[in-house]
Amino acid sequence: MTFKEQIQQGIPSILPQKQAYDPAINHAPKRKEILSAEEKKLALKNALRYFNPKHHAELLPEFSEELETYGRIYMYRLRPDYKMYARPIDEYPGKSLQAKAIMHMIQNNLDYAVAQHPHELITYGGNGAVFQNWAQYLLTMQYLSEMTDEQTLTMYSGHPMGLFPSHKEAPRVVVTNGMVIPNYSKPDDWEKMNALGVSQYGQMTAGSYMYIGPQGIVHGTTITVLNGFRKIKQNPEGNLFVTSGLGGMSGAQPKAGNIAGCITVCAEVNPKITKIRHEQGWINEVVTSTDELVARVASAKAKKETVSIAYLGNVVDVWERFDQENIKIDLGSDQTSLHNPWAGGYYPVGISFEEANKMMAENPDLFKEKVQESLRRHADAINKHTTKGTYFFDYGNAFLLEASRAGADVMAENNIDFKYPSYVQDIMGPMCFDYGFGPFRWVCTSGKPEDLLKTDAIACEVLEKMAETAPNEIQQQMQDNIKWIKGAQENKLVVGSQARILYADAEGRIKIAEAFNQAIAKGEIGAVVLGRDHHDVSGTDSPYRETSNIYDGSRFTADMAIHNVIGDSFRGATWVSIHNGGGVGWGEVINGGFGMVLDGSTEASKRLASMLFWDVNNGISRRSWARNEGAVFAIKRAMEVEPLLKVTLPNFVDEGLL
């Protein structure tokens, strides 16, 4: 059977043979025991409804075993035997170019070189899932291979509800993930609903088919590290950045440190993912003892090296040992998956990786106790360093939030705010988001590296021309991105699809996209998918990250994200998504996202101009209304360019009157 035929058959009528569990693959940890006996029956009934009743007797014991062994029903038997990667778009079956592009993106999310736990359909962050099980994958791909441009596929937390009649200007796919009733949005609620097979955690770009490997977070982290050193008025050269987490997108940190030009130490407890990141070239060196680490960092500082070092062990040991040895840490952060603290997102100090995984599944209460104990030690060690001059920032992974819940000393004197800022509060918010700069990305669906080279050149030319007349307020952002795109090829950032990312405002995104569309129309490049991380100006309401620099009391509201996805859907997006949860946790954030296919048509030109303008300026207007001065500047500039835009502006109150 050919690849196209396998896609078109969906769930096979004749069951494939049961597959052996592959220990060489980086698997998700066993999830905690959370279902009652009756709920386990319900989970099995829910899983079996994908299959003809004649198969139920054969599948029931197998799915029951998966549920007991892993805490989830993944349906490993149905995992396809073809290689999982983003194929050139013309290799996919179908009647719709847009649908083929979405298949390309889905397969990229599950590429073994990209996904954190590919056999569990988890792309990054420990639980950021594309689908809950392999039946959903097969059925979704089948629907996409059948759909026309007058249908829309609706996705309920990984489940393809079906194809519905719509029209050519409607989104081809509408995705929701984890959209539960607010009072049922605690971590254990996710555990239970996911085990039942009725909801999933889509993270950000995992469940919306827009992940491009670590490159996306490399760029954001590079900008953050560069601006972090600027904030403390230091050159990165010979100075030290300490962080943790190599799994999922956090594997980008060492590469970002290298691009910024500093010494990076990144701790990771998982030997398998450490080996993968080293083999992929995302880290330069691996050390396994703090003695070796201390000596290596001292040498790097003396020689003013640019080097990334992975420490295979717990980051708490690094902070504590560096304090004892009086090693100066210039920038410090953390990028473990603390949105998922009790299920593999953060590992306690003093316990082996294997022992911790066993405790997580068999004694979750003790595991939680050990994690919180570790968080208190972690915070205490950071506090010692910050008294010596370290600049520590929360990188939006819920580190300070979970540390505060563990009773760690991380609260400010008012006992309301944290003593350390979110990187959005100090760096990305006022320097980038308020001015409309965020993670614009594109994917060349031809799969040709030469197409990516051409798009890099197009983007660079557009940015350089814009920089000639850009106001002083955004010159730094423009120059950072010109430097980034010029160095993109030499830094070998492509993992999986032929993709690129840079930070651009609405004007930049529209001009770059239009230049791409013209190149496609001329036959110079193939179709291009536009997208972004949800970590952006407008798509995400996250009070401890993306909207942490909103100070008018509205940071716990989610109107912006909801309006973002609704507005994108009728302004021309090819697919849209809205998620509960993300890098800071289930119940802590609402994320809206999109994908847009450029095919060289005049219709695509109209759609990109309309949708990209809204996608950015919706967020700037909200940030402006919160009295963020950079956003007020940016939205006034946008209104000068577009006469149909008229935004309510805030009046500033004299503090003396209050």
C-alpha cells in the first residue's frame, strides 16, 4: 500500500499487528493513577468507539493494559509504519492545497527529530499533544485527504468531530484544545479528562500544528538573552547564563546562548534527551559532575569563550555549587516544564531520574512533596546569587508561580508580586510586544532548502528597506532581526520542516508575506505556510507571561485571545486554534493561534493583508488601553497608516491627583 493510500484509508478495516514498545524512543512518563474502576470502563468505551464492534474483543485487553501501564490509551498498534516527517506538499493526497499544507504541518509536529515523545503524539513541554491517540491521527489525515475548499474540519481536543459544509473563505480547520468549564481547570482535572480521552493539553504550537522544532524558541531566547545583557549593561562575551531544561522547546537555550555570544550552562536530568540535543548540535559539550562543571566554567570565563555546556543532573545542584565556589552568574532563569510539575515537568533534586519516574506514578503525593522541597531549595540558591548581582528572570514556565505555591521565598515585600520579574515584564513586553514585534514564522511546503534560502533573502531585503525609514523607537528591533536572518543559515536552525522565524511587526509581516506571495505567483518558490507562536503580541492572555506587563487589572481576563482567534477566522486564516493551557499551565492561560497558506493568488494577498493587520493590532490596542506607552505609540502609528482603524486611546491621570 502506498503512502497516499495509507492516508486515504484512515482507520484500517483490518487491524494491523500489535507493535512492540520501542525503548530507544524518548517516551512520556507514566501518568498518575487517577481513574476509578467505573471511570476506567468509561475510558475503554470511549477508546473503542473508534472501531467496528467486531474488533472490540481483541482491542479491549490491549487498551486496558495501556491504561494500566501508561495511564493513557495511546493505541500504539495503530502507529503508522511509514516514516513520520513533513513531506513535500505534492506527496499528500487530496483535493485542497490548504488541506495538504495542514497535513505537512501535522507530520512535522510528529517527526522524531522534532517531537519530544513521538509515539505518544506529544510534541513538546512534556504533555503538549497533537492528538490523544493514533486513531485520531489516522482519521484526521483521512478527512484532510477528502476535504474540499468548501468544507471545514472541526477538531475537539485532538478528536476530529467531522467535515462540515462551509465556504472558500472560511478556515479549513478549527481547533480547540482543553476548553473546559473554568471550575474544572485544575491539573487533576486535566489528568482525569485526558485519561478518559475527552480532552487534551495542546500546549501552544503542538495542538495547532505550528511547531517548527526548537528554532522558534531559539529566536525568542536569543532576543531575550541579548536584551537581558543589555538591561544589565554587560556584553555577553565571557559572561554566564545559567538555566535548565533540554526537553521539548527548552533545548533551544544553549543554541540561543551561543548566538548571543555568552557562556551557557543548561542542566537536564534526562540522559536520553541530553544525548539527542548533543547529537543535534544544540549543545557543545556534556559534563556529568559539578566538579567538572566548575572547572570548565572557570576556564571558559578566563578565555571569554562562547560555549554551551549541558550538565547531566539537577539544576539545583548547579546553583548551590556555584554559590559555594563563588562563581558569578550574570543571567539566570529556568525553562523546565513547570506548567506540568507533577507529571514529569520538573524533577526533584537528590533523586535519580529513574527513581523519580517510578515515584511519580506509584507515589504521586510523595513526588509532589519532593518537587516542592526542591523548588524551595532552588529558590533559596537563586536568592543567594541575586544578592551577589545575578539578574534572574522568570522565563514564563511557571517557575515562580509553583515555587510560591511550594512556600519558597520568591514573593516581593507587598506579598502580591514576585520578587523577580517575568521576562515579558522587563524585556519582551516593553521592548517587543508593545511595539507589535513578535514571532512571525513561515514554512516552505515544497520541502526544498533552496526555497527557504530564497525566502530568507526576500525577508532580509524587505526588512533592510523598512529599516531605512523606521522610527528610532523600533530601530533596535529591526536591526536585531536583520542580523538574525542573515545568520540563520550558518546557525543551522532547521529541524524538520524548511521553516524560519523572526520577530516582525504588522507592517513587516504583511510586506514579507506579500513578497512571498508574489514569488509564488512567479513560480520562484512553492506554497508557503504563515504562522506564529502563540507567544506573541495578541494571541495569548497569560497573566504570568505574555500579558504580565498589563497593569490595569485586566491581565486575568482573556478577551484579547478570544477576539484574536475569532477575528483571524473571518479575515482569512486557513486554520485557527484556541487552547486552554500552554507553557504556564492548564487553567493559567488562553492561547489563540492560526495558520495561513499562501498560494500566489490575489485572494491570498487580500487575506494576508487583512488578517495579519488584525492579528497584531488587536493586541497592540489592548496593550495601549492598559496605558503601555510603547503600545500607545504603536497604535497611533497604525492608525496613521490605515484610515479604517480607529482605536479608543487612554487618557493618563496625574498621579498627584490620586
